[in-house]
Amino acid sequence: MVNRPQLTAYERNAPDPRVVGAALEPSRHSVFWIEDAGRDDSCTPLSQTAHADLVIVGGGYLGLWTALLAQRRNPGQRIMVLEAHRVGWAASGRNGGFCEASITHGEENGRARWPEEYEKLSRLGANNLDDFEKDVHDLGLDCNWERTGTLHVAVEEHELQWLGADQLDRQAVREVVNSPLFVGGTRHLDECALVHPARLAIELARVTREHGVEIHEHSAVTGLSGGRGGRVRVETAGAVVTADRVVLATNVFPSLLRRNRLMTVPVYDYVLMTEPLADSQLAAIGWSGREGLSDMANQFHYSRLTADNRILYGGYDAVYHAGRKVRARYEDRPETFDCLASHFFATFPQLEGLTFTHRWAGAIDTCTRFAAFYGLARQGRVAYAAGFTGLGVGATRFAANVLLDLLAGEATERTELEMVRRRPMPFPPEPAAAVGINLARWSLNRADHRQGRRNLFLRALDAVGLGFDS
């Protein structure tokens, strides 16, 4: 029997297009988190030649955690963070704010790739989240930390088999979050916290400076040389720094190391933010546990409440532009925002009349194993990590400790992990990368319209360890 395409739950329950238009009309193309967090102008550009014990390239989560933990390990060393724009302006300031325990991009991905050490990876991830929470409290990080856990929901009958054990049935899941689309779900109450992502970055920068680290914004690194038996030369437009050790924490942007140029691709993720909900609107949807929420589709959606009871709603479209380019013009995509808004009101029809205040996008550093990879270069003087694939809020803290272990030449439980010792496969060069990625996107969309059945192309990717969802 031919498996004919069917409308998804979001399409079957789509609102009137006028509802979508009216909700999006007042929104502006701006990142709510960055706008809400305000500015900190205390990090000046690098203006003179200097020497440092450790230079960190990149002022996002990975760079800031590395600086803070390095100073904690060895107080008194001179550490410099060089940021091309502003602290937390890229992925660290515009993500959903889900701080998850997983360092493997979820259990399924972790068990498939590292089955023999998954239990260890799970324990290390859980410990990292606990230590993260302790740092938030001990350091006084004002980042709206909430250890709420997550709710994973099925919106199609075939997705129920993907939820695993201890499922909530249709009635039970709607008592947690009231949506007519939800047919089942599972709760994971201790595996995730929610944060204000831009405030987290700003607060990490504040505490890092208080520990004696120098942070220089608008100091893009343009070159990296030396390191073979001597110090590493780090070049910016304004000055040069010589360093004993260097950490590259540049996320989705082109690596300063040629060996990593094909290791990641930038995939754009899109987000909407609503106005604050009234008490009556909150009562209509429940959500009193304030869990992070995601569905089980291949092209999945994620959502959450903010401290002032807005709803962030993102995901579904994951867009790759040929050439591995990161461009501001890719961030405003009307057709994607229209789609997200339609899916939002299909999920919460009782919120019709609510408006969106912000819409934005960000580039995710995707690698072929969908979890971070690590390494050393220049005879062990340069360390790097990248490829977090959208789950970096918590995993970057773990990665910072890995990089510091590697630079110190220490054999630790972290450095002995297979996921640390082995690199993933690179993506192919263009045009093969664009053809393959966009064919995978088309195939995932097709699977969601065919009761989750994966076509031959997706099954081939699964067979060689490259299977993924959006």
C-alpha cells in the first residue's frame, strides 16, 4: 500500500491567516533577550601589544566559562578574552535558554554513537548541570535560573512510540500543558533548567572580570601563527597578543584552523516571542510547572515561558545557505515566521488575539555527530571545541573543563572519553554539502507527512551514523 502524504497536526489545525498576520504585525526584527538584558560598555577593544598566559578567542558561553574556570584552577595568571563584536551577541544571547544535562545531544544520539560509555556520559552531564546550578547560586549569576525540567509531547499518534517509558496519556499531558494537539507526553523533571541566555552571558562576563580576566570586545582575531615550540601569536586589527596557550571558542564562525573548516555548517534557527500573557491566558493553557516544551516531530518545535510570562516559540525550519555563510540578512525570513505563528496558534488556539513582539534567528554550529568535538593543535598550545548543534548552554561548561584538561596535558575521566579523543566526519565541500543538507531537510519534512517513515536517503544516513532531525 502506498504511504500517501498527509497533513500534519499543525496543518490540520491551522488558524485563519488573518490571525497570523494580526499577531505578527506589531513584531520587530530584534532579539528579545539581548534587548531585555541591556548593554554593558565596560569591555573596551584591545589597543596595544601584550602577552598573556591564556588567550581565548570568542566571548560566548564557551569562551567565558573557559576563562572563569581557568582562573579558578590557577589564580593570578593573565587571561584575555577577545570578542569580535559584543559578549553574548551571537548564539549565546539568542538561543531558547534550555540548559540541559545532556552533553550528547540527547539520549538517543548518545547511545547510538557511544553505547559503551553512555552511562558515564550521562553521569558527567548530570554532574555538570548540578555544578552549573551551584555556580549560578555561589557566584550570584542573575540569569532567571529555573530548574523546571522538560515536557516532550507527541502531536501525532505515530510519535507516541518515540516517547519511551512512563508516558502521560492524552488527558494527563493536557493537565500539564493544555493544548488540543497533544496526544501524549513524558516529563523529565531534573534534566533541564531554563535561563535568560543573554543575562547569563553578561553575568558570566561580569564575574569573569571580577576574577581578574581581561575581556576585549570589538577585537576580532584575524590571524593565528606560531605555537610550534614557542608562543602563539594572536593578531587583531588593533594589536597583537603573544600567548602561551590559546582556546578557540568561535562556535559557528569560520575556524582559524584550516583543519576545522569543513567540520561544521551554520544552520539557521528561527524564534518568535509573544507579549506577556494575562492571568486569564495563563489559566487557559495551564503550564504551572513552567517546563521547557518540545514536540517529537522530525522538524520539531520548542517553547518556554519567560520570567514575565511571555512564550518563546521556535524551531521547525532549520535553514542552510550554500557556502557555509553566516549573514545578517538570513535572519529575517518572513515565510518561516508566518509558519511558526500558524503553528503557535494551532498549538494554543485559546490564545488567539495574542501578539508577537519580537522575531529573530541565529546560526547553529552543526557537526555530523550533533554533539561537540574537541582537539589540540600547534603542538598542544591551541585547544578548540565546536559543533554543539543547538544544545550548548549547558554543554559549553563541560567543554571548557575538557579544553583546560587538554591544554594542561592531564589524563582525566573527561579526556579519556571516546567523544573527546575522536573527531566526527567532516561535511563535504560545496556544492555537495548544500545538496546533501537540503535533501535531508526535504526528506525529514516528507517523513513528518508520512507517519514518520524515513525514506531511502534518511535510512542511508542512519546507517553510516549521520542521521539527524532538525
